[in-house]
Amino acid sequence: MKAIISALAISVTVLGACDITHPVAVVGPSDTVFRGTATATLLEGGWFQVSNGKTSCSGRYTPTPKAKEVTFPVRCTNGLTGIGTANFENPSAGGGEILMRDGTEWRFIFGQQALLV
């Protein structure tokens, strides 16, 4: 029994330490492109950060294994805030939109396709 508990503890520790990072591209007002990364961990959820060179935006999200959609708050260094909605095609790719408080709608994509934006 101790061996099983030890194996589980090691597995959780190893999996919890694994970060999975994917590229992200966000298109904001006037087709301004923000680029960055999204990182997810098994135990801590995920976070993203993007920048267009002048402004940076970031947020935290809590992915769930069965959910195909997740919402999350977004905060930018220029004072803008909003709510994002991500739709997962699979655990490493998808996209969605961010509705900012100023009424603008931003689109984003994450995964390897983000490198093409």
C-alpha cells in the first residue's frame, strides 16, 4: 500500500511540475497583432501573456479536462480589461474572443496556427 501511495505522489508531483506552453496570437483594434504564449499546468491552471511591443495583456484561466470552453479575465498594461472565452479544438489548439470593457472585440488563436498570424 505504501508503494502505491508513493507512486501516486511521485506521479502527481511530476505531472504537476509539467508546464505546457503554446504560442498565442491576438488581433485587437485596427488589426493590431499581439503575440505571446499560453502556459498550462495540471495543478495550477493556466495563464497567458501577449504583447504588441507597446501594450501587454495577460490573464489566468482554469482548464478542465472535459470542458471545450473556458472564460477568463484579461488585463492590459494600458488599463483595458475584459473577459475572454476560449474554445478548445484539442488540448493544444483553439481560439476565441475577448470582449473588452470599452466594447471592442478581440480575436485570438493558440497553438501552432498562431505562428501564421
